[in-house]
Amino acid sequence: MSDRELLELAAKAAGIDAHVTEWSSTVEDDEGDYLKPWNPLTDDGDALRLAVKLGLLIDTHGLSSRVALPYQSDWTIEKHGTDPLAATRRAIVRAAAEIGRNMK
């Protein structure tokens, strides 16, 4: 799944009205314009807000990050590699995207 698809589905899961293109993703600012950047794949704050909004569990112990919904046995896992923060953000977005994909 492309990053664009991940962001679109993650936004859907969180009820975020995001405008996602191949080059950027934005959300409405306080005036209702699509001006504010939004990218939980690259921004720690956006990723944390997404995880909190969806009530995700995050485990960063060891060599990978795991993310899941409470009381679910299926975890989204990303190996840390050289950047544990990027792996954690990607795991959050992948878990959120899975929620969005299963929504009607």
C-alpha cells in the first residue's frame, strides 16, 4: 500500500478531513481551509494525536514497534532499523489505515 493510501485510510479512521496528494497532505485550519500540513508518517505530533484519537496501544520495546487496538491480538509491527521513531510512526499509521480500510 502506498504512503498516500495509508494516509487517506488513517485519516478516514480518525474522522479527519484530510486532503492527500502524492506530494503532500493537509487538513483544514481553524478557518476551514486546507492549509495545515498533516503527515503522521513524518511528524511525531500528528502520529501521537492519531494514536490517541483511535485509542491505540503502542509498544516500542526491543527491536520493533508494535501497535494495536485494545483487546485485539493482531499487532501491526515495524522493525526499528536505524530509526525507531519512523518505525513507530509507520506502525501507528498502518494500524490506523487498517481500521479505515475496514470501515464502510
